[in-house]
Amino acid sequence: MSSIPYRLVRFDDEPFAIDPVEFDRGIAEIARYWTEIDDDLADTDPDRAARIREDRLRIAKFDYARTGYWHDPESIDAICDMPYLPDGGYDAEAGESRGHLLDLYLPHSAMVRGGATLPVFIDIHGGGFTYGYKELNRNFNMHLAARGFAVFSLNYRPAPQTDLRGQLADVQNALAWIRDHAGDWPISPHNIFLTGDSAGGALAWYTLLIERNPDAAQAFGIASPSRLPIAGAALVSGVFDLTERPDAPSARTQLEQTVGREFFDGLDGAMPLAPFAAAAQTALPPLYLLTSSDDFIQAETLGLATALACAGRDFELHDVKVAPTETLGHVFPVCMSWLPESQRALQQIHDFAYRNCR
């Protein structure tokens, strides 16, 4: 098993180490710890590659400023870079894929106690389907684990390495690996929850549909879902409606400007992309939904909540009202887990999961 070849440079460690003239290049080098920047763009259309690189750098600048707050609780063990497919690894020249690795974080006390009772979260990171790897969510996942969970953190191949179907296939392969290896650790085989933020929220939502609805599995090209007994999901600031709307701006329209129309190949008119149809036609587990009043895609979470309410599904909605003198923005519990509002959200996620354990 190869280990990550990049080190974490925190903003507080070297706040002025980057020459302003070379700022983009400096950020690109540092951000390789938690995302692709341009190493996977050589075979991409130059215009699209430029848009993807620009988006990745823009987001990385925000994340770099937050790295000074990233720290691992002492009570949590980390088992990192486990390949869930045979090609998982960091040596791209040898045909390895960083997108096929996962981590496990769990309280050391669970390792000492043993047993098979610790509830599990499986986290799918966000990043607009093009940005981020599991290291981006390590701080969030470590602090979630510190509240009494085992947390699996998944990589998947970012666009343009694959399309939406390919990313969902990666998630399915990771879930199947977790299913087959769950007995290797002191974790519950029954109390398993998904979590995801932003694009990861979308992937978590579509994964629930794949697991619970054969028509959704077929639409996404999944012949054999993992059949993990998923007891619920916590979806943070997700994007859920990816239907085409030629007559109005939409999340899909905005995404296509970066990832291209081919990211959605084979999915035109697919039922799972429409929340109202998907919620009505799928027997879903309980859901926790979180957004805020200054989240730029707040309407996505409210739209899913409306669809779930109309279908009579079990969910709880948390829409944090932000004062005009403050800001929380997008996926605040994940990217700024140290804030009081984020700590409340982490406690809510804990309480939601433990209420739905059996």
C-alpha cells in the first residue's frame, strides 16, 4: 500500500511562504495534499481544462486559509489509504488511481473495547464533482469520529477522470469493500449511515436511490448495488436536482459549464435526477438535511425537503438563519467544523444517528 506523497502545509505554519507573483503555482503545489489541480488535465479539451483548473485553484485558496484549524483529535485512530479496488494508489504512471482509496477513522477506545457495536458513517466529500479527495474532509471526519462513530472517508475519481455514473460506480465499489471488510474492525454491521456535502451530498442521495430503487440503479448503470443496510443519511448543503431546464438556469446548467455535458451522458430524463419523482418512488431511510440562509444553493436542500414532505418520508430539516453581520456560507460544518454553529450541527448529526440506531 503506497502512502500519500504530499504533505499538509497549514496556513499557520507558513502563512507568507508563497510569493504573491507565484501564488497560483504555490497554492497548486500545497493543495495537492487534498485535491487534484492539473495533474489529470493533460488529455482534456484545453478550454475545459482551463475552467476546471481555475475552479480548483479558486476553491483551494479558501481551503488553504482554513488549514490552520485542521487538527486530529488525539483519541482517534486513522487507518489510511486502503485500496477499495486493486488499482488504488498514488502511482499514476503505474496505472494506479488515487480515486480508489479510502480511510477509516475510529475512536481508540473502540479498538480497546472490541465488539461490533460502534455506529458507522460513510462520508462522501464534495467539490463540485471535480475537486477534492478524502483529505479535504479529514478534519470534519475526525471530529465526527470523536463523537462516537467509525467514519469511512471515500475517494472517488473527480471529473474529468470520469462522469457521474463513474463516480457513483466508485462509491458502490467502496461500499461493497466496506461490506466485505466490516468484520475487520469493531464496528456495527447494522447501524451504517451515509453523509455527504455539496456534490458529495448529491452522490450520497443518488447512492440511497441506487440501494433502494432498482429503476434508479438501472438508470445509473449499477447492476448489483452493495446492499449495505444503510440506516439513514446526513446530507449537508447538497445539490439534488440535476434535471435539464432549457428555459431556466439550474444547477446542472452551471455544472455543465465546467464539467461538460458529457458528465451526464446517458442520464437525460432519468428519474433519479428529479427529487419529487425519486422521493415518491423510493422507500427511503430517515434523512437529516442541513443548509443555511446564506448558502448559495440553499434552495436545493429546501427543494429536497419539499419533495420528501410531499412523499411522506421521514426527514428533519435544519436551515440555519444567518445574521446580516455574519456568514456561514456553503457546507460550513465540513469546511469550518470549529465554529459554534458547526459544533451544533455535529451534535445534531450525532443525535440523528443515535435515534435511528437499532
